[in-house]
Amino acid sequence: MIQTPYYLIDADRLRQNMAVVDRLRQASGAKALLALKCFATWPAFEHMRDHMDGTTSSSLYELRLGREKFGKETHAYSVAWPDHEIDEAVGYADKIIFNSTGQLARFRDRTGGIARGLRLNPGLSTSGFDLADPARPFSRLGEWSAEKIEAVLPDISGVMIHYNCENADVDLFERQLSEIEGRFGAILDRLDWVSLGGGIHFTGEGYPVDRLAARLKAFAAAHGVQVYLEPGEAAITRSATLEVTVLDLLDNGKQLAIVDSSVEAHMLDLLIYRQSAKVEPDAGDHSYMVCGKSCLAGDIFGEFRFAEPLKVGDRLSIADAAGYTMVKKNWFNGVKMPSIVIREPDGSLRVAREFGYGDYASSLG
Amino acid sequence: MIQTPYYLIDADRLRQNMAVVDRLRQASGAKALLALKCFATWPAFEHMRDHMDGTTSSSLYELRLGREKFGKETHAYSVAWPDHEIDEAVGYADKIIFNSTGQLARFRDRTGGIARGLRLNPGLSTSGFDLADPARPFSRLGEWSAEKIEAVLPDISGVMIHYNCENADVDLFERQLSEIEGRFGAILDRLDWVSLGGGIHFTGEGYPVDRLAARLKAFAAAHGVQVYLEPGEAAITRSATLEVTVLDLLDNGKQLAIVDSSVEAHMLDLLIYRQSAKVEPDAGDHSYMVCGKSCLAGDIFGEFRFAEPLKVGDRLSIADAAGYTMVKKNWFNGVKMPSIVIREPDGSLRVAREFGYGDYASSLG
């Protein structure tokens, strides 16, 4: 039995998402690029590569990973490029997307060999979190002004507009896209491609994929552009768990189960956004607060119900642990970093990476 | 010039803190153990080793790092030990401190060769953050019940009581310690050692070190115990900066400066506790919101004043970047991980660690 903690990526689950991605690409004509900022666990790419058109990135290292480990079309975006990275970035990228007209001007002469784009900030967002809202006041993410964008149209062939966040509401998507067309239509008409970014939860249960596809197809036709989507969470949703073991049980007014992982170290977004993890089926007569083993008082996965009383040594699965977890795991408290394990389509488990003391020590010197 | 971003640890500043640690140790008789959960950058240990008595830890890996890289006395605490780590832990530790009587019972027979302790939760705290408050409702951190602790006194020689958090108020410290003596005095009298944990901000400017020392000395004498302190932040406060470079400047209603770092990736606690970074002297006529380069909308270091307008290429120092930064840095967005650089007492800069693409890729597979 593989030692916990480990992230367990289920190739079959991944392929279920990929089937929806395929359906959307075919019906809409849009291309789908994996957003590496959400999921960059490259040993799983072999289960995704045939169903997506490439990757998009937020930094030089993500860009290079996309180029070398995923291949196909490779988009390079960064909030800001330093001078010393730009030539290397051009070497990996099919398209480079600047965050500001200032960056575009600075690097125009060094990026002539590939397609260039600009991030457009439409002033809209579906995020319920201020922290994650690209339309927040004074946001640095993209150019807001249609005038400034029009002035640089000769230097770009497309724009990236990332404004959705776990948006499962296709009515809202359609309404906001129409708003964007209303305000920026004259720009869109003069472009070759438009990326609508990520954050559309089209692999969710019951999502009307065909309606989304039709809307994207109409958008592409209306403006004469190739549409790109950049799914992150949608591509990998519900495809991984974090496998942990109960190490201790306490009764401190509630029943507490301490497991061999840590929210802050291994599922950081739960802490940042103060959300509960998911454990399934979360049913039964025995309720426990499942806690991590770091020194942080608030290292708590959540409160869940179980059919039987928990015992030391029991294994638990924290659900939905693929997105924004492995990409930001860290060595807080020196808690053992979870291995990365893939359940292959034939049911076998492949340990893609284990982390040990040497990795921990070398993170600090 | 060393490429940014990098953490710059100043050995002279570290030695200023160490001088206070020495003074406290000498005047109080207390021993001081570095809390590795806060700072474990071992290339800097040579500037600390002669002024502290050893290390304390929160996991097997921290424990081993303390033993191998710092040496001297080595305390092993963990919220929960798994069975398969306990023998190795005993091999590194001088004392092992359990978080619960359950863990103590489970591992009593395998830890007979070293001193054993228990974490006592006094139900008090100085933390203003619920997340970091070990006395929060249902806290899993330590045993709350004097009765349960009394029952296991034959199996332990000491307790660890960690309840302070950046406590710069010596009156509050004295009052709370007296409260603890009132409630747990009968237990303390039967022990050989008591660790009062970390969180006492005794290296802060104007802190009455001698008064703290006298109180600790009286406490030790009253109960016949060796007192330990476990400074983390106090040991390294104000000894490091995060050195960054301005990559882009935007005017989006405010003046924004984007730098080649990220709060989430490199100074995570600012994000978790929603605090502003510090830039010194933070004075002048030109105000900027300094932002990171990750895709996170809220990746903001804070708003600071500067004497001159900023230009692309300017270097900025984010102050007070030693504690809880390097130990939890991560590869979010693939943003280049800051190098670790030490300014030696002779003024020379020593690059102790650089991180590259290989480190990033190998964090994921």
C-alpha cells in the first residue's frame, strides 16, 4: 500500500472531463488550452494531450513546461516579463500575450517572430472573492481602455479576456459576453483570435455544453476570430483526491481526527478562501472535524460525517484535490509533501513522484 | 549584481537579535531553541548556533534538519506522529513532546530512551487571529485537562505550553504566566522542564528583556524546572528582506508597480492574514501600490511612498521577510522562486541557493 499522504489522479475521471472538452471543441470550433497555473502535473498530461490544443502559462517556467511536457500550441502570458526572460520566452511560445500596452511597447521589437496579443480587462467578473476578482478596483490585470487598445491594434493579432471564475451559469456567460461585444466589438472585429480565458465550469454536471458551444461559434463567426478557451479547473475538476491517514483522535468538545496532511501545505486555497474541503459521501452517524498536522491552529479540512467511528490508521480521501493544490504545495512545518500517484485506466497505481527529506532540506539551502 | 528575486539575510542584523537572545539566556537561565517552523534556512545557522541551545520542530523533517544542520539540543514536537516515523524521530531527538495523551500512550514504549513531554493547552492566547489561536474553540493543540495530564505525569518529565503570538506586552506575559501557575502549579512542581514556547517578542525595540528574564528565573525557581523558550520570529525579526525589481508601471486609478515576485508564492502570510508588507522608509511624494506578478488579482504587497518616481528596473526591498516566508514559499504560477542570499559580516554576499526551471518541473513529477 502506498504511504500517505498522496495526491491520487484518476485517469478515467480525467478522461471524462476530456470527453466534454472534445465535445465543446468540436461543436464550437474553439481551441482549448490547459491553464498550467491551475494544474501542471505533467505525468498526467498523456491523458489530456489528445483532447486539448496546448497550454497557456503565467510565467517563463510554466511556458517552458507547457512547451516541453505538453507540446502543441503554447501561449505565453505573464503579468510582467523581465527583460532577461523575453528572448527565451519567444523561443517557447506560439503567441505571447502582454498584460499592458507598456510591456507590449517595451518588447515589441523582440517579439516580431511570433503572434502577439494583449490582455483586455472588460471590467466584469464572476468571482465572488475580491482576492480573485480581476475587475477589482485598480486591478493591474489587463488594459481597461478601448482607446489604448485601439492604438496598438497594428502590433497585435488577438486579445485575451479572462473574467470568469468557476462560472456555472450559462445565462450569465452569454449576457457578459454580449456586454463585451457591445463595448469592444470594434476591436474584436479587427483581430484574428480571441481568448476568453478560463473559469467557465463547462464540465460540471448538467452544464449545457451545446448552448455554450453555439454561443462561442456565433461569437467567432460574428467577429471572424479563432476563439480560445483556457480551462484550468474545468479540465481537471473532480479528477483527483488527497489520500490521508488518521494519526490521532481527540475529543475536545468535538470529535477531532488528525490526519497526516495540512491544509496550508497541501490544499492552500481552502485556507486562503476559508473554505471547507469535501469528503464523500459525508453521511452517517459519526461526525468529526478533520484536522491537519501542522502547528497552525486553523489547519482544519472541515467537519464531515462517517458511517463508522474513525480509528487511528483509517484512510480518508479529500475530494476534488487536483486544481490549485499541487501547483502551490509547500514545505510548511516540514510536513511530508504528498506523493503524486496516477490511477491508470487499467486500475494500476503509478507513483509519479515521491518527496523526501532531501527535497525539504534543499528547499532551504 | 545578483538577479532578483532573492531573500537577503543580513548576518549583522541576525547577530543583533542573537545578542538579545544571549542576554536573556544569561539573565534568566532559560534555554532558547530555534523554532524551525518559522525559520529553517540552514545556511544562516552558523550565525545563530553559538547563541541558541538548539532547535525545536514540528515534524520529522524539521527534526532531522535541526539535528543535522544546527545540532546541540533537539526537541521533537508534532501534532501527530505516524507509527512509521517514531523510531527515526527518537534517533534524532533529545526530547519528544506529544500533543495528546493518546499519542503518548501509543508511543510510550518506543520512546523510553529519551525525555518525554506533553503539550499543555492553557486555554489562553495572545493571538489576534482566530487562525493562529491555539486556544480557539475545539483546538487540537495540546491537552487542556489538568486531570488528564496528572494521570500521565509518571511518563513525562516536562510540558510545552505554546500560547504567545508576537506578544510584545510584558505585563500581559506576566499576568498570563501567573494564571497558568494558578491553574497548573501542582503539575509544574512535579516536572523537570517547562517549555514556554515561542511568540514572545523580546527582541523588539524597547522590550524590557531584564524584566522578562527575572520573571522566567522566578518561575524556574518556584517550580524547580529548566525553562525553555522557542523563539521563531523573535530570533530572526528584521534580519532579512525580499529583494525585487520593478517590471512594469501602470496607472489604473492608482499608480501601480509590478515586481518580479508574488505575495502568495514568496510571502504567503501576508495573503493568509490579509496584511500589508513593509517597505522602508515608506516616505516621499510618490505613492505606489506594489503588486506581484502572479495571476492572482489580490497579489498586492501594499501601498508605499517613495522619494522619487519609480522606473522599470528599480530595485525595491520588502522588509522583515525572514519569518514564515522561506519555509512556505511555493511554485504558484511558476514564478521564479527567490534565491537565498546571505550578507556576511564582512559585507560580502553569498548566494546559498538558487532555484531554476529544473526545481519547478521536479516539484510536479
